[in-house]
Amino acid sequence: MKKKYEASTAENHVEIVNIAGLEARVKDHMSNEKGAFGYIRGGAEDEYTMKENTAAFNKAKIMPRVLQGIDHADLSTNLWDIALKTPIIESPSAAQGLAHANGEKDTAKGVAAAGSIFSMSTYGSTSLEDGAAAAPDAPQFFQLYMSKDDKFNEFLINKAVKAGVKAIVLTVDSTLGGYREEDVINKFQFPLPMPNLAAYSEGDGEGKGIGEIYAAAKQGIVPSDIQKIKDMSGLPVIVKGIQSPDDADLAIEFGADGIWVSNHGGRQLDGAPASFDILPDIADRVDKRVPVIFDSGVRRGEHVFKALASGADLVAVGRPIIYGLNLGGAQGVTDVIEHLNMELSITMQLAGTKTINDVKNTDLYY
């Protein structure tokens, strides 16, 4: 008889000294069955870009200001008319049921408790409806992996609109999966169904590998697809996976309401630059026409500070939140964000910046 995949059911505070230390704890905590940990942790090919994503932050230096009368830091900010307690949001991540039995439902609760934004993935282990119901009063986004089937795209977007999401995150850097060798070695296949797929057709993703999942993806995404998604949804569209100033310009020209600078956490094109290295040039080109969201490699509050000072309006984290989910459920997710908030608050006060706008107006030194 085939053994059912068993994910964590932990519900507790997670003691955190630093975010980087969570990875080893999760490796020990997760069932190694079916290569689930490798899928969450791994990057493409030699993982050069994945490693550079974090290392790149060390190239920028914060020149602290003193005598500024800063006795505490204020982390509150906003995106459009969405008030947030922190500039740190969740980066959409697929198949969170691998990490915890409650999957995206607990992530949504944990992110909401931190006063931030949760994004449901097309390839989530939880349905859009259940994810929204888990935190009904909190802002949520929907991350769309465009399908070759426009009817499926419209089906998903209609579900997202009914669920009350505030924006569509159109991911454009993943028309096929990167070559992730850990998944090859583990012969990784998704051991759990993906309800958003199952609601449309008989296929639910269970038992399929990465290549099979991406086989349905639209491999020729073009700029006009941005307006197509806007027309389908009536919602703002944030274009995720921008790694070039020219592409940022192009996306805005064709209607993007936000630019999300990301190399997918080093999971797609290995050999691409670290996201932090390209953030300043993209932010300069955007020139505040639309909000800029940033992810990839963030492991410290100091990294959040540097990203904001380099032109980001919000900073997203992916793997650390999944690690918190595995170790503590919804509370673990909140604990990860609050730990980063704590580090960011210390960095802000020691740097002489009181507000997020002050951070954005801080010059970094290279």
C-alpha cells in the first residue's frame, strides 16, 4: 500500500537566533520522503545565483548617522491603499503542504498576524477559497503561472477575484522549470494534490514531476499578456521575475501596476546576477512610476534595509517563511517575520532612520 506523505503538524513559537540557521533545523525536522526538503531548499544547476543572492548584500555598506534623535523605528508602510505593519511580505511559494499539513492556510494566518501580505500560488496545496478564508480580513495576492489554456487562466482569475485578492502577481520568469539537480537525484514528484488545478480538470498535479507541471505553462509570454490579465481580473497586475531595466520599462509601458524584481530565489536561470545587484538599476528606471517589490536571498533585517535603500518599496521572503511554517505552523510564520522586523528595527535605529521613507532615502556605499 502506498504510504501517504506526512507533513509537519507543529504549532508552536519558533525560537530564532538567525534566519540562516533555520535551514538545518528544517532538514532534521522534515520527513526526507520523496525529496520534499530538497525541492524547497534547492536552486538551479550549481546554485551559483542562489548563493550570490545572499552574498551580494555584503557589497553594500550602511553609513550610520548619529545625533538624529531616533529612539525607536517605525516599520509601518503601505502599498497603494493597503496599510502594512512591516515592509516585509511573503513571496509566493508553491506546494506549502510539503512543509506543514495546513499548508497555505497556516501561512496566510501567520502572515496576517504580522500585518503583512500573503500570496497564493497557482500551484498551492490549498485552494484559493480556503487560503482566503483562513485570513478573511487580511490582504492577499494571487500568483498566476500563465497556462497555454486561456480558459484555465480565466477560471483561476475568476476564483481569485471571488476570493477577494487585491492584485494578480504575473510570474514571467518561469515558462519552464530550471534544472534543479537535487530534484533529479531525488526523482521528486509532488506527493500532494494541487486543488486549483483539480478544480478545473481531472489532473491535480499529484505524482507529477516539475517538468510535467510546467508542461502546461505558456512558454511565449508577451507584453500584451499583462493587459489581458488586467482585463480578465479588473485588478492591478504586478509583473514578477523582472531582472532587466529594459523589461521593467516594457512591463510598465504595457500596463504593469507593479514591478517585482526577482530571479526566483536562484531556482530558474543559474548564472544570472543576484537580484540585489540589479535592483538599483531597475528602481532607477522605474523612477517611482509604480511600486517596486524585491525578493531573493533575504536572510537579515539588514538585507531588508539595504533593499529598501536601493529602491524597493516592499521586500519579500520565501524559503524562510516556509521554514517557519514547518517548524511552528502559523505561529512559526509570524515568528520569522517578527524576527526580521526586530533586526530591521535595530538596523534602522543604529543607522539613524526612523521611518521606512527615511530608509528609502538612505545612501549606501560600495
